Amino acid sequence: MAGGITDTGELYSPYVGLVYMFNLIVGTGALTMPKAFATAGWLVSLLLLLFLGFMSYMTTTFVVEAMAAANAQLRWKRMEKRKEDDEDEDSSSGVSDSDVLLQDGYERAETRPILSVQRRGSPNIFEITERVEMGQMASMFFNKVGVNLFYFCIIIYLYGDLAIYAAAVPVSLMQVTCSATGNHSCSVGDGTKYNDTDKCWGPIRRIDAYRLYLAAFTLLLGPFTFFNVQKTKYLQIMTSLMRWIAFILMIILALIRISRGQGEGHPSMAQLSGIRNLFGVCVYSFMCQHSLPSLITPISRKKHVSQLVLLDYILILAFYSLLSFTAIYCFRNDTLMDMYTLNFTNCEIINVAFIRYFLGLFPVFTISTNFPIIAVTLRNNWKTLFHREGGTYPWVVDRIVFPAITLVPPVLVAFCTHDLESLVGITGAYAGNGIQYLIPAFLAYCSRKDTQLVFGSGTVNKHLSPFRHTFWIVFVLIWGFSCFMFVTANIVLSESKL
């Protein structure tokens, strides 16, 4: 995230890119969506899901456009640097002034047609061939205040991400292994409401078990924050395969119960009190903008990348709708868990013990592989935020302080609360709102201004967003700032009623 420009890496086809984007977007947030749907009502949830999916698609095209503009800027700067170097070589080689003028005239003759061709619409300079991360684009197109605000937003989002992950694993372990009756595999999803003070094993309360699991999770995965961790291709394949098996199993099991007339859900059409959490969950569930450079750049043929992204969003909308509607009609509202997989650890839903444990522990496996990656990303963003040109950090600061400030806050948040729906809702509604709406809109606006300044007003970015009118940027900005105010007012009003 915080890194500069890197190599493209191994290229893949547009359809492989489509699968990668689907896997990136459909993650942990989807597991909290069914309860958010039930809380807000099916009609409100469906309309909001469609609208936020459309908004996320629009800002995704803004980021792709900014990536193309950043690539063009880099090519232009290299051309200028090469020209300066050639001029320096000529001036130091002892040639006459007339030779230098001739050479300069030759270079200008070579350069001007290239730029004039670009202005007439040649797409080459806007090809996305180098991976420019969002932090690098912010540095290219924003002023110093804008860059600092970008890093502040991305850091807060990553903190929220880590807090969600740190709470989700212990919650899943606690729910699967604890029960009031001692029947660990069959009582989680039966509608019984447990308090944190209820017994788990002997004198150990459920909240004690949760915190023990949290401590074990921190001790096992926390040390990775102090080292560099790379996500391997095989780990990606394994986690993606497990995710698909789990999601498909849940949809099929819910459909079977509904088809047999065993569905217990009777969701309402609308409940305004649930919109705040639903908004945050939906924003979190469509989050991909910060990873687009790593995802889009290796695609071999980018001519129809906007259409492919649109197809991806349509498939994701259909998938989220199917998962959520089967959930809210299969289970009563009051029995839906924050982590939807836990609803399938009840013997009445599925009597195969292996499947119950697989679904119940599914978040443990997938989240545990992602936690170190996100922690290292956050640590590197901290380093980039405070980095000064030419400076280096002392060993203690580099190897101890930055990893510590990365790991400690999310673990403390997870220690204080394991309300996953609220954690996802707040993370999505605030930091996610900035990353998904405000930053892409500002990137599109600033990159368009810079492109016109450098290449002329006639230049056309081949990856220009379909939403090219300035109205759409203004609309996204107004929507983003309105969401901040709405969510804040909703939280204040909710707290004042307590």
C-alpha cells in the first residue's frame, strides 16, 4: 500500500483478473451482511445494496483512470529526463554551439510529433503497464495536506480491518467450543441467547474464553507484524477455495431448508434504525479500491477493463443478494449471528459434524492468513507517513515501535468489544467511506487537471471513466460527506436514547 512503483509482475488474462477481483471483494464483510439485512429490512437493504454497488463501481473507474494518468505522467517525466541527459552529454562532449542547436532542434522535432500524436488521441502514453499504488498516486496528484489525509484515512481503515479480524477469530472459536449445556457442536445456532457472563467450561465464562482465544491469536500471529510477510500464490488459492466452498455450502443449506418449508425468517420491509450498520457493512463489503493497482496492472489486455469490472460488480451484487435473502428467510432475525457461518453449527441445520466444524471455524482459517498481511501493510504505511527524504529510522523505531503501534490498538479494541456488526459498520462508514468515495473522486479530479496541464486540453485518457462529467465527481463528494454527517448524527441520536 505504501510502496512506490513496482514491477507489473506476471501477466494474466482479463477473465482471470475478473476472478481475482471477485475473490478480493467477496470477503469477511459478506459474512456480516445477512444480519445487517435482517436488521434494516429486506427492501431497504436491497435498494441500498444496489445503490452502493453502483457508487463503488463508479469510484473504481475513477481509480483506473487515475492509474492511467499516473502512468502517463511517469512516461512523460522519463522522456523529459532522457532529453535533459542527452543535452548534458552534448554540451560536455565539446561540440559547437551550432551542433547543439541542431541536436536540440532534432530532439524537439522528434518529441513534438510524439506529444502531438498523443493529443490527437494515441492511447500508448496512457497504457497501464506500471503498478502505481494509491499512496504513490496521492503523492503525485495531491498537495502535502491531501497526502497526509490519505494516509490518515488508509491507516484508520487498516486499524479497523485488523480489529475486525482480531475479534472474528476468537468469536468463532468461542461460539463453536462454548455452550451452556456442554454440547459444543449443536447449540450455537439454535436460537439460545448467551450472555458473556454465561459459563463456558467449568468456572470459565464465555467472555473469559473469548479473551483467552484473543490472547492466543495475538501471540501466534502478532509476531509476524515484526517481520516481512509475503502472500504466496498457493495460500491465495487455498483461502479462495475454502471461501467458495463455505459460501456455496451456506447458500445450498439455506435453500434446502426453505424448500422443505423449514424456513423461520419473516423479515420486515424496512427498519430505519438498522440503516447505519447496513451502510457500513455494504461499504466494507464492496471495498477494493485500495488494491486495484495490484489487481488491474497485470491484466494483459485492458481495452475493455471497465466492462469487465461492471460484470464483476453485477455478479457480486447477485451473490450478495442470494446469500442475504436465503439467510433472512431461513433464520429468524433474532437468531442470525454477527458471523453468519455460526448459524450452521446447529445439528438441526446440518447433521454432518465435519461440515458444522468447517463452517464454524471457516473464519479462523481464512482470517488468520490475512491478518499478518494487513498488519505489515499498516506498518509500512506508518513508515511512509513519517518518512523524510534521505532519512532512516533507528533500529528500535523501525523494528519495535512501528510494529507495536500497528499491533496493540486493534488488539485492545478487540479486547473491549466483539460486536462484529458494529466494528464492520463503523470501519466501513468512516474510513471505508473515505477510501471508497472521497479519495477516488479527488484522484479523478486532480489527475484530470494535471493531465490537461502537462499534455494539453485535447488529450484523451484511453481509460477515462464512463462517468467523465464533473457532475459525477461532485455527486460522489457530496454523497461521501453526507454519509459522514448521517452516520455521525445517527450514532449521537442512538447514544442519547440510551
